[in-house]
Amino acid sequence: MKFQVFRDGKAVNDFSLSGAYLFGTDGISIRRAKIVFSDGCVECIRPNPETAGLALLWPIEDFGKILLPTTCLPDRERPYILNVELARAKLMQITNRREDWSFFDNVEGLEEIAKQSQDLFVRAIQCIKDASKASQLADASLRKATIYSEKLAVRQGKSLFDKRRKSPGFGRGCMGCRVDPNLLAKPQYMDRLLESFASVTLPINWARVEPRQGHFDFSLIDSCMAILNHKKLVISAGPLLRFTEDQIPEWLLQSGAGFEKMRELAYQFVSKVVARYAQVVHRWYVISGLNAYNQFNFNFEQILEMTRAANMAVRAAGSRAVRIVEVSSPWGEYYATTPSSIPPFVYMDMVVQSGTSFDAFGLQVRFGKDESGLHLRDMMQISSILDCFALIAKPLYVTDVEIPSKQGKGKFDAEHAGVWHRRWDQGHQGQWLERFYRVAMSKPFVEAVNYGSLADGDGGAIAHSGLLTQDLEPKESLEVLKKMHLSVLRR
């Protein structure tokens, strides 16, 4: 399967494949696929001839650069025109979302741009044999369709958010932030936190808490828990288990232990931490990202068993707090290239169907890095993926939200990570967050939305994503979230 690529009606000789992956009709990334650019075409080589779609970072005039999918297409000798297929997919998504969101009538103020995008696409199809002209018309259609889709998603989100805000739909801990334990003792850091949030997430790293087997260092967490409990904040803690190299003790990495022994050690660690803080923690992030990050290459059954054992340990340790199973990368891009991983919704369905006792799912949502799962998406895509969680009979916590406030370098360069309308700055970060929070919190099954980094340089995954500068000065985004939090609490 090939796609011709045009820019301003001219075939391109050079094209970046940032974020590119193939997916099937079930939305799951396709493994053992190869995507290359040569002779003006993106060529997709896959292990079977079934219909497939291509997703990749794509520039849109007056909108930015976002990860966009095509529809699923059958294989054929003649190349598709990528510009046309991306426009087709966006228009199809709009049609589906309008139906799902019950926008059956004209949407005031938006119908003209909607009609223009459709008319331009029809014209592109009518002259499909003139690839250059068709690509230009498709580009114009996609531009208008993307602007329209964003406005539609934001309008729907704002409407439902306002309704939910006026009813008892939000608890005190509905908006929170992850903090850096090493900065909590700084008065300025703590003051900014208390001014804006009633809920806080304290990270727990097994590698730091148990640097030697059987030798625990709780001193930093003890002091943080004491400070946060004294301030009467809603305290979340974790993840207790995350199987990435930086969160697994070195002694365990080198031990060569089998799965049974590893499960026993993990159970003991979770039990010890939970028993120590059971009286002050309201929510435990029990296990995080095992769908995507699997350092020990656990198999299907072992992933399930580790998830079950960790949740059992929390309850057995006497905690009555909410137990959250956290999922990474909601679109599942990683599955195409990461061995021993499971697509996110497959993992979630497995956990539910297995009878594992837990209370909610968490979903990490980060954008702003040229890395699988972190390329920027538009608001309609975000709203749509969140809607998928309505089918799972568990509440959802949106966690570790991060977006940059400044242009980055290397993998954080927006040209390869994604651009939203213009270059990132503090004001732009605030505007994006206001839209995102309204969309996310409009969903009745979303219990809370938690930001991932209070200050720059405090361990966030995305550069310059903090709500405070490294000097602990507030950014515009902090004021945006503070106002939104107050509006929710006052209702």
C-alpha cells in the first residue's frame, strides 16, 4: 500500500514520518509492519494484505501539526493520495461524532465551515485523476474540517461540563497535581500548590524506597505524607508498581528471579507501603502502564496475575482507599513496535473480565515529545478516545496530563512532536489546558483530572510542562486551572 504525498499541490521529495504507524479495522496497531518514504510516496509494507490505516504527524495550514489517521483502506497497486485520505478520515470522524453526540441539527455558527469542508472534499474526489489539484482541494477541506471538529468538540465539552458543574457532579479531589517530594518542603512550592489544588499525587518509586533488598528508606515519603496530611489534602500515591527500568530496584533487575518470586517480592513491597500509609492515602495508583511497559517481558497471563496480586495486596494491607489501575498511551501506538505489550483496551477488558478486584482505571495523557504515544492529537480525537471508556464499567481518572509551555529541542521539538495553532508559550499552554479540561471533565465517568508536573524540572515527562517555572514562579496555565477549580467547587 502506497500513499503519494503532496505539499501545495506539488509532489514532495523529502518527508518526515514522525509518529507513523499502521492500524487495523479494530484500531489496534499492526506489528511487523515497515513504513518508508521514497520516490514521493509513503510505502507501507505489512505482514498480511488486510485493510489497514496509516497514522502520522501531518501539517495543517492555520491549525498546526497533529497526528492524524486515514481510514482503513484495501491494498491496491495504484498509490492513494495521502492528502485526500486524511481529509476523508477527518470528515468521517466528524459525521460519526455528530451522531454520537446527538448534533443532528445545524450547529449554530459552524455550519458554513462544515459545508465548505464537505464541498471541497467532493471537488477533490471529482478530480481525483489530477492528483495535484485533488491534493490541494483535500488540503483546504482538511483545514476547514479540523477547525470545525475542534470547535465542535470544545462546544460539546463546554456544554456538558457546565451542566455537570451545576450539579453535584464533582468531588473535592476532582482536580489535582503530581508533586516532586524533594520540593514539598519549599514554602513557595507548597503555597502555589495549596492556592490551586485540593488534591495531590505523591509519586512512589520502588527503586528508591527499597534500594537494597529488605532495606527500606521511607524518610522522604514520611515527611511528605505528614505535610500533606496536615494540610488536609486529598492524597493519591503511586504508582506502587511500574515495570520500567527507572522504577525497578537494581537488585531485582540483576536477580534473575522467576515470575513467582517476582510476584512475591512485588506483593511484599506493596503490602509494606500501603500498611504504612493506609490511614492517610485516599487513592492508590496500584500498578501503572503494564499494558505498554514490561521490563521483564511478562506473558499475557503473568501481566494479569501481577495486576491482580498488586490489588489484592492493597486490600489485604487494610486500606479502604480507591485502587486505580493506570493505563499508558490510550491509542496504543506502542503495540506495533513493543514486544510483550498489550493494546490498552484489550488489557483493560482482560483485567475486568478476569474478576480482578479494583475500583477505577487511570489514563495517562501526555503530549509534546517525538516518541510513541506522545505526539499531539486534536481535541476531537481526545474526546473520542475518552468516549471509548464509557463502555468499560469503571470510573476513570485522567492522570499525568502534560503539555509544553515553551519550544523544546531534540525530541521535544514541536516540528516533530506536534504544534497546536502556533509555537508553544505559557499563554498557549493555558489555552490548551482550559479546552482539554473542559472536554475531559464533561465526561460523566471521569472522576478527576490530575496534572503531571507542578514545576519545570520536577520529573515531568515533557520538557517545560510545569505549571510553575523552575524558579517556582506561576505560569498563566496555573491561573487557568485555579479559576476552573474554583468554579467547580463553588457551583
